[in-house]
Amino acid sequence: MGRRWQCLEFGCGVTISAASDEELVAAVNEHVREAHSSYELEEVVLANAEDEPDPPQPRDAMMGDR
Amino acid sequence: MTTFSELRPVESRFRLDPEIMAGAIYRKYEKATRKIWNAKLLDYEQDAADWARLTEPQRMGIATITVRFEAGEQEVTNELGPMLAAAHALGRFDWVMFISTFMLEEARHSEFFTLWHARVPQLLTPAEKAGYWPAREHTVDPLGRFAAGEPVYEGLPRYGRQLSAAVESGDETVIERAFVQFATLYCVWVEGVLTMPSYEIVIDTTELWDALPTLRQGFRNILGDEGRHITFGTEACRILIAKNPEYEALAHGVIDEYRGNAIGMLEYQRNVPGLDLQKYQRQKVRHYLNRCREMGVTADQSLVEQILDPELDFVVGVEAG
């Protein structure tokens, strides 16, 4: 299951997604460094990360179309 | 005759089980045991050579931060005892395990700054270090609306005494309330918001000057440890607030008590030449909102607005009153 994290820098709100915690920490820090000239601590990223919702299954999508 | 097993059933003597070992706080303990570093093994020679070529304003800017850190790390090492006792009283063995690493790390941070001061600027005595310490009373809101307190040197001992008294009372609710207040002040507000700009200032500045690599490495090592401390405090508060939502108001109350410390950069954070202070001020908002998200509490939007308000700021060097 993928992981995601939302940036709470004022005026930002970008959501970063990754396949694992390790990749999420790297991706978050790339964003925070480039967008805000800062960094985010690994433990802080992990504490604020959440699981990506499951993608809709084909059957659900069909039912949603009705 | 009562047997020892009747006094203390054998099953009650085992505390660590797979459920605890799968939890977030045990994981922090386990990570702390893997991330041990030794301040004595760092090389201070390049920093000493760099120090010799820095200008006096550059030296003053760095040393006003590092002396605060040395004393602050010693203060928090000394004030963590009540938190450990409270974790024990609440029967939370994973918290006890983690806090044992927390105390060790604060002690190591104290040692790092003492060594760095001895080997780089050669500040050895309390009097020499005090010479780089601008008084908190010199941080003044010119409009008189906010005052900057001393949460480390006044607040932590006071909330620590309250937590110790709560532990003595043996009342679980009283202990939990005092724990939320102590953890909010220490882990959430001091470590998790107010001090964060200082790390960035030192890392940014030493990179910009291409100087003091060991100081920068020490700050990075400390930040790794602090990430666990901060998120331990917020996780413990989240657990207790989820158990009793009335505790959320206690967390906001402690932050509100030291709200003034966040509305501008403090005297010791403003001394490094050439800093974009507004950048660090903006980042306090991110740190505060992260802490609220971690604790599962609603952020105080008026505090966010005050931190960001460019018309609210401190001036330094004016005698209070």
C-alpha cells in the first residue's frame, strides 16, 4: 500500500505520495528543500504520513457510473 | 504467610509483549538504540581553524545560539525525571523504555556543546559562556502586546514539579493531565516549534560560510534525535487526548501561556548577519501545524495569524519596562 503526506507550509498544501516510507521521506524532503528551502525530519514525516486509499476496483467504478 | 508470588503475581512481572513491540513508541526506542553517536569521536580541528578566520559579528552570531543550546540541553537533561516517573506511574513500559533513550540523548547533546565550546571558541567557564547570552528581557514587542517568556528555565521546572506532585498523588487522571502539559511544553512547543529555527539558522549559515562542518554535523545528529523526542511527545499526547478529549484544552493552554515566544524571532536567533528571518518565522507555522496534526488537535488559527503577521515582531536591545 502506498503512503502519502501533505505539506503544511503556509500557502502550500501539496500532497506527496510514494510507494514506501523510505521513498516518502526522500520525496518529502525534495519538495520541502525545493519549495521552502527547508527540510522535514524523518520521524516527523513518518508521524504525519497516512496510507493511500485503495484505488477504485473496476467493479466499483462500473457501479459508480450507474 | 503471604508468598512473594501472591504479593506480586509472576505474570505481572513481564511487561514487554508483541503488541507493545509493534507500536510506534517502541519503534522509536529501537531506532534510538541504532542511532547512537559519540560527540567525543567528532573531529573539531577544522571548526577551530574556521573560527580563527570568522569575523567578530559572525562569531557572536553563532555563539549566541550555541551557548543557549549548551545550557538548554543541560536543563532538559536535568528536567526529564518527572516524565520518566509519570510514564512508570501510568504503567506504560514502552514510554519508560523510550524516555531512557531520550534522557541519554539530551545528555549527549549537552556533552557535544560543552566539547565544541572548549575545542573551538575555547569557552570553558560559565562566565565566558554567559558573555554570549543576551538577556530575554531585551526581546521586546514595541507595541506591548506580547512578552517572550523563558519556557525552558522557568516553565519546565514548574511543570516538572506539577508532574512530580501528580505522580505522588497516584491519581491517574491527575498524572495524565500533568503529563499532557509537560509534554506539550517540552516536546511540542519548545523542541517542536520554538527551537526549530535555530537549527536551520546554524545549518544554513555554516553552509553559506563553508565553515564549521562539525558544528553542522552535530546539529544534524541532534535533529535526528529531536525528531524522535518531538514525535514521542505528540504521540503520547495523542493517546491521552484520544482517551480523554478534555485534555486538548490543556495542551492549548500551555502553548497559549508562551504564545509570545512564537510571534517573532528571539534575541539569540537574530544575531547572525544576513539572515532572512521571515523564512524562519513562516516555518514555525508549518512546525506548529505538524504538531497539531500529530496530536490530533485543532490548530489555533489566531496563533497562526499572529506568527505570520509582519506587523507583529520583536525588537532587541531595548531594556524592558
